[in-house]
Amino acid sequence: MRSDIKTVFFDLDGTVIDHFMCIYRCYKYAVEQMSLPPVTYEKVKATVGGSVPVTMARLIGEERAPEGVKHFRKHFDEIMLEDLVELPGVEWLLQALKEQGVQSAVFTNKEGNGARAILAHLGYDAYLDGIIGTGDTPWRKPEPEFSQYALEQMKADPATSIMVGDSPFDVLAGKAGGMRSYVVATGSHSVEELEANDPPADGVYRDMVHFAEEFLGLSAAAKTR
């Protein structure tokens, strides 16, 4: 394990879990309730990342987005633990970081209470030192104030902290806090798309196991998940 890293911030959707089907069902529900044209799974997956209000505005326009968000959140509260997929290697990595004395936190644009409920359901909260989401503050990634808040909550030094995510939002959020940013291609972007992003991430990896082995120097030989 690298000695220069004391804190790891993880994005949630597309990084720690695959929740895209549940998210899609909530956007689908919202537009149906508003009698709007249907949205496709592919369109939703390519659009998510900036928080529900931002994604909703992109999908249906700024004017009706607040109404859509209300429908989304109502349905999300009902089905948030459905279609929940644990991404390979994540639990093993969280456990390994805990054993190595490296603090870790989830830092997400998913609503904070929902993120905490999901991570508790999976049992991942036992490995985490913090879970920070939208609604916990007035900000969202990649606003610098949100990154600064996350660092302060963890009492973390940006020089020894890293952001790990799956999208350009995560790269920007890390850089906004003065951290190095790394991305995995298990979410809405491919390796090629992530490598072409501007500003670039400090490293691009296929998945969490690849990241843990190649960058952190951990061995996945004994991993169970």
C-alpha cells in the first residue's frame, strides 16, 4: 500500500455500485407522471453525474425540472434498494484500506440520506469513515466548496488525499479540492472516453481491482468480492 495516501474519497454510482437501472426507473417514472416523452436507459446513463436536479434539467428542460425532481425523489425513496449491484473488488478494497489504516469516505452527488441507507444496506458503512452527499450542504460536485467541505469533514490533507470516481465530475471535484483524481471505467464512461477527458485524470483504470493493484499496490489474490 502506498505510504503517501492517507484518505481516499470514492464516488458512489458507477464507482462503488451500479445503480443505473434503479436511477433510470425513477427518471422514467417522473416523465410518465408528467406526460412527457419517454427517456431511454442509454440516455439517462449518459446524462447522470451532476446530481438529480442537473440531470433532470438536461433531460426535460430547466422549466419543468423541479417538478420532475419531486417525482424522482418520491419513487427513489420507494425503490432505492432495488436493482442494486455491488461492483467487483469494491468491498475487498474498502476492507483492505481499513486494515491498512487509510481512512475512506464516499463523496457523492447522490442525496446523502439515500447514499447512507444504501451503504448501510450493503454493509459497506462498516469500512467507511464518512458518507457525504448532496443535501448535506448547499453544494454539489464539482463545486469547490463541496470538495473543501468533504476534506474538512474527514480532517484530510489534500496532499495525501485522492478522489476516485467514474466521470469527469469526479476529476473536477478532486482537482477543485487540490487532490489527485483517478477514474475507473465501470460507470457511464469508457476507458477511451476517460483518457480523452479534459482536464485529464491522474490515472484511468478498467475497474476497481485494476486501480487497487496497479496504483495502490494491493494484491487482489486473496480477495473474496
